[in-house]
Amino acid sequence: MKVRFSALAAGLVVALGYSLLGGSGPLGATAASAGSPAPCGPASDGPAPPATATTLTTLRQAYECIFARYYAGSILDDRTLLTAAFAAFTQELQSRGLDRAAATLPRLSGHRDRDWNAFATVYARVLATLPDDAGLRQALAAATMQGMITALNDNHNAWIVQQTPPSVRLGLGIAVTTEGRATPNIRDASGPIYLRAVQPGSAADKAGLRPGDIIEAVNGVPLFVAGMLSPGVLGLLQPQSADETIRITIRRPATDTTMTVALHEEVLPIAQPPAVSARVLPGGIVYAVLPTFSPGVAAKVLGKIAELRQDDRIRGVVLDLRGNGGGRDEEVAKLLSALVHGKIYSWDCDVRDHCTPHRTDDSTPLLKMPVTLLTDGWCASACDAFSGAVRDLQLGKLVGARTAGMVSGMPSAYALDDNSVLLLTPLHHRSANGEIINGIGVAVDYPAPMTAADLSAGRDPALDKALALMTI
């Protein structure tokens, strides 16, 4: 099973019916439970059985799966995985007030099997000193697994446990972003931080908060001190319980007014991605919004453009990809194939740089119209890939802000013995000209980022610039 793992991981997890959390259940506490596991195999496309306990055997199965299936597995030093896994294990112990003297990383030699056995022996020894609590042991196993995955530093790898997709979520009803380079990982970005969206009907909406409002302080504490973002203050925007009151002080650029509102975490419906939309703007330009590259999107947007082209005044298309968190490679291929034929639009490469090309489908009718893309730091994964191809193949201009640069590669899903799934990228993405855009993003031809002041005042500098370019 292969999926294009959106850089905005939560969206994919919900879509696939997965959770990034481990399940519960008893966990074997002896090194013997870490006996040779069955090799990981491809996960099925159907519903998985209920999750069972994540044991040392499961952890070793994932460990071996990484070496066998991951892009860099053949050259990976096992100490990278085991050190990160043990660090996550001890951090979970400390967070629960259960640190143990025995929780000391053993000497690792770089020999994969010997190092695993040394790790497993200490892991089991520590578990033997802990309360017989299945939930605790599962949490420790989950932390250890996540530590291994995090050590790969690959934004399309994950460990997931299948569950029924939630129909509601807890939250404050706001989504935040930042000026400077707006990225999905807001902790890496510069300020000011402002509201990107306010969920209709939420307490935040009822309290009068609006997109573009700049967050000055949370519970009276400034978000920025001496120009540096305080992660602790930012974390206050994710309350731990519905009983917690969060006071948010905002400044509204459009009116230069300040207000403080008190919010509680509330149950909110899971917001569905906006539908594809298209309309004709003055000058005969079709403005089409693609919120994702989910299945069927390319056909939908091309169909809407075809309907609007019945008007003889249509002379170009603006594709708005801002906020597009990614989706399916086949949708990228279909949309690119409507822009150009006979081209390689990307490559999948192994760790030794042996690459396989992806080509356009020349049976797709061409649009034969100029195209301009609107991008931002939330255009990720498949959106990165599409934008990179448009730039490399000179299919249109890019306006707005650099894309997220979260496009390591398309992951494959592998089943583990606790009925969880490991997503690993066997190959890494290269853009049409062969360059890496993961971690870098796709630069725009014309910078026109959306600022808090623009959003607050209802302005759209990127769209204005695109229309100006297409009417020259």
C-alpha cells in the first residue's frame, strides 16, 4: 500500500483512519519477548484488526523493517536508531516520575544484532521494576517507537495505529500561522503569529476573533521575548483539559485595536477540506482553488475550467495552492499532464542515486492557456512536487511565498505484529530537473506573501500580482 503522506500529517492520519498514538494492553517485560520477529510485510488496503500490545518483538520488527525497507536503511548506523529510541524511552519515564537507575544506554558497537540485544536487555530490565500497568508499558513502547522514527528525520515516515476516524476533535477553534516564512512547523518560523482561520460557530468565532488577528500574549505572557518565540507560551494554545481557561490577547491590524478573550477547549466537528472551486475574475481569468491533491481533484478542477471556458473571454488560469497540504501523486500527474506532454515531471531515487522517472500522461487533453500558481509555506508534499514541476518545466509563474519543502518521498505501508502500520519511504523525491526540494521548498518568481494586515483588511496581494501578470 502506498500513500502520499501529507506534510500536514494529521490530515492523512484522519483520512486513513489512523492515530499516531499507541494502543493499550499488556507488554512483555523480558528480553525473551524480543525474539526474532516475522519480517514486516506490505499492509493491506482493507481495515486492520484492532490494535494489540506493542511488545519488544514489535519494536524489533520495526527496527529490522527500517533497515530492510527504508530509503537509507542499507547504510544506516543502528546506533542512530537505538540512541534516539532509548532517549525517548527515558524521557517518557522521567515525565511520569518513574526514572530508574537501570535506564542507562548500554555500550553500542555498530553491530546491528548485538546492539539490539544489549538495548532489549536493558529495556526489559527497566520494565521489570515498574508497576504492572498495561497503559504505562504501552506508552513507553509508543515513545520508544516514535524515537526510532524521529531519528530518521524524514517527514513522510510515521508509526500509526488504526482506529475509527474521529468525527469531532477538541480545540479552541483557531488555526495560527506566521509572517516571515510561514511553515506547517510554526515553531521554526518568525513572528508575528496571527490567526490563519477561525472555525465558524466556535467559541473563538463567537468571541469575535477574526483571521488576521495578531496574537500578542497568552494568559498575559508575550509570545515573543527579545524577538524570540517562546515555545512554552505557544504551547498554551493547546490546553490540556476543557476546564482550562486560555486568555488570548490579540491586536487587529485593520483597526489597530487590542482585545483579550477567554476561551475554553471545546468539542468541534472535524472540518472537511474545502471543495474545489473556480470562478471567472475580471479580465477573463479563471481563479481555481485546490485545497488538496486528494483523489479526483484534478478531474474536478479541469472539469470546472472546461465549463467556464465556454465563455470565449477566458484567457488564462490562476491555480491557488495556498494551504494545500498534499495528497496523491496520480492527481499531480493528471494536472501536470493537462499543462504539458512528453515530459518527465519528477524522479524517485534510491540512496545510491539510481532514479526512476515519472512522465506525463499524453492522453490527457492540454489546457493550452497560460497558468500562474499561488503558493505559500503550507503548500506541502504533493503540492511541493506539483509546484516544483511547474517551475522546472517552465509551465507558469509562481507567486506568493516559498512552499513548505516537506516532500521527502512517497511512503509505503508495512504491517507490524501489533496490527499497527509503519510508513517508510523506500525512495526519495527529486524534481523534474533532478534537484532536491525537500527541506528547501520551491521558490516563487514573484514574492507576495499574505501578511496579518492583508488578511485582516481582506486584501490578497498574491492574487492581485497574478492577475496583473496575466493581463500584461
